Amino acid sequence: MTLKTSRLDDLMPAMYDRLRRLAAAKLAAERTDHTIQPTALVHEVYLRFLHGNRHSWPSRYEFLTAAAESMRRILVDSARRRNRQKRRGQYSHVAFDDALMVVVEKCDYLLLELEDALAMLENIAPDKAEIVKLRYFLGLSYREIAETLGLSLSTVIRRWNFARAWLLRQIRTVCVT
């Protein structure tokens, strides 16, 4: 899946539609009153890559992973800014479906809690955290993750189920009202 050229100026136009769909999926899991649009999120990723002096990637997969990680950080930064501007309120109930999609009404802290929980998971089980990033943040199927990481489908599903349950426990511990 390697592109002939992996320069940012060539990757962005080639991957723009996929990045925009990825951004839309990320924003769909956010608060309903979020002000950023998918196109703006993709453009912010591009600007971060430019200013971060990251201009090439060895593969599409690595580019998409870096873009998904950048989107996640942009949304986390946005949530932190909102939370600094107002006092901490009550936590909302958190529900996860099979893809770990979060359905929350006006819970600015959930994204921050997910970020913290994912960081803890990376420390104790980096292989499982990688599967979460690929599934939740990049939107890959189990089969695509298995092919990407060179694992069996059953191993990916088993590790995903563990990671999802672990993250849910961490977030429920913090978000209980």
C-alpha cells in the first residue's frame, strides 16, 4: 500500500476524501454543539504537519495513522480549552457500542478521560492501544487491522474486546455521577 511518493503535498490531495470522512466520523462522536467542521479539522491537520516539519511518510497507513492521531489531539486540545473557560460540571452517562463510539450529551470531559485512559493503556498494553487507535480513530475493520499488524483476525478481536472493556471501566470510574 505504499505510494510512489509520500510527500505531504502529494498525499493530502490523494487522501483528502478519506481524511474528510475520518474527520466527519470523529466529529460525529463529539458533542452536538461542536463548532469545528470536518473540512476545517482536515485543514488543521495539514497545518500542523506543515508547522511540525513533517513532510513525508513511508506509507499511506503511516500517513493516515499520523493524521488520525493529529485529529485526536486537536479535539482534545479543543476540549481542554472549553473546560478552562468554564467550571467543571457533572459527568454525563457514557455508553459504548461495539466500535467504542461514544454517545454523550454535552460531556466535555469524556474526550479528555478517553485520552487519559488510552495513555494508561499504552503504558500497560501498547499492542492493545494500537488496535484501539486503528479501530476507533482510523476506522479500520478487524480484518484490515489484522492485515496491517500481521496478526490473526481472532487475535485482533480478542485484543479489541479486552481494550474496549478496560477503557470502559476506566471511563466509568471517572464519569460516574
